[in-house]
Amino acid sequence: MAEFESPAVAKRELQVEFGEQTSGVNYIRDTFERFCETGTVEDRQSSGRTRTITEEKIDKVHDFIQDEPQSSVRTVVTACSIVLITAYRIMTENFSLKPYKVQFVQELYEEDLQDRVEMCETLIPMLENYAQGNLVFFGRSYLLFTWISQQTQHQILLNVWCAMSKNQIIGSFFFDDDTVNGQNYLSIPKEFFVPEIRKLHRIPSIIFQQDGAPPHFAVDVRQYLNHHFPGRWIGRGGPIR
């Protein structure tokens, strides 16, 4: 550029020599000035404060995550007395952890309130009439890991089913499919619950209850429940609402 007196002239000469794909005027000027000041065209070293991740900080984060794997990054920051970017870098770069956020999908709405009152009014006399504990609740829960060490696009969870009555718990049944649908949900009462209560000789007297999750509303599921618990099951689309 010293030869051509201006960045614009230098750019035109570079285009003649190397074609259209050349550096811009500002880049040429900055590079020339840097060379004059430092004797090199390499980028200047950053003058900002050096961030350090010490073994002590890594050990603190490791121990805390081992004890509290569902903690948020900000919780780790507070517990380990480190800054946010350090906590995030340790968790992602040192331990290869990936964060997940719990999403609640079965929200209660205003119209559900009256349905709950009506359900209580239905259940109270049933409970009084079936004092021997024939009402069975069938439920599902899951274990969710907030920080995991393998790359995946889905939350890692383990579904657990059990049936509960006044007198006993039947289960648990562990189900590790990623997605629960009508087909694999049907296998739970079909292959697990009904065979278990047959052993107890209690099918004719049991009143079965499940919640209104979409897999529970599948046609095959309702047909199966209608066959084995005719007029005696509670749930979405069931004979007892």
C-alpha cells in the first residue's frame, strides 16, 4: 500500500493481480497500519482479562452436578461461587453436558374446575359403597435427567407405571420407549395389569381409573377397557366421567 499511496488503489491492483475476490479497503488499511506498528500482519493479542478455569472450579462443579443433576446453570453459579460463563463452559466443554428444560404438557384449564367437582360428587358415594377397596387408580410418572453426557435431540426419561388401590400397589412396570402412544400404552393393561388382577380373582369387582392423556384415549385402549371393565372404568371417553 505504501507504493500505491491509498487503500483504494491497492485494492484495484490486487483485483488486477488476483481477480475480484480480494479484501476490502478497510481490511487493507488496517493490515498496513498493523504491519507498520508491529512489524507483522498477524492479529494483535487481546488486551482483555484472561478467563481461567482452574482444577478447583472444575472439581466444585463436578461434585455439585453429581449431587444435584437437575440444577440450572445459575444454581451452579451460586453454589460454586463462580461466574456464569465459567460454569457454562465447565459443564459443556469439560463434562460435555447438554441442558434440557422440563415442559409441562397437561395444564389444567378453567373448565376443568367444574369437572373436578362433579368427579368428586361421583366418587364419594362410590367410595362409600365400595368400602373393600375395589377402586384402582392406574398412573404413570417418569424420571427426567436435566444434564446428560451424550448428545441427543430428545429428553432422556424412564416411564414407570403402577396401579394403586386402598389395599395394595400392583407394579411397578418400567417402560423405556421414548414416545408413549396408544399402541404401546395398551400393552400395559393388556400384558401387565389385567394378568396381575386375574391372579387375585378381582376383575369382576374392580373399578379402573386413568387420566386423560392422549394415549389413554386411543380407540383400541377404550375398546379393551370396555371389554374387561364394562361400565366400570373412569377416564376420558369412559362410561364413568
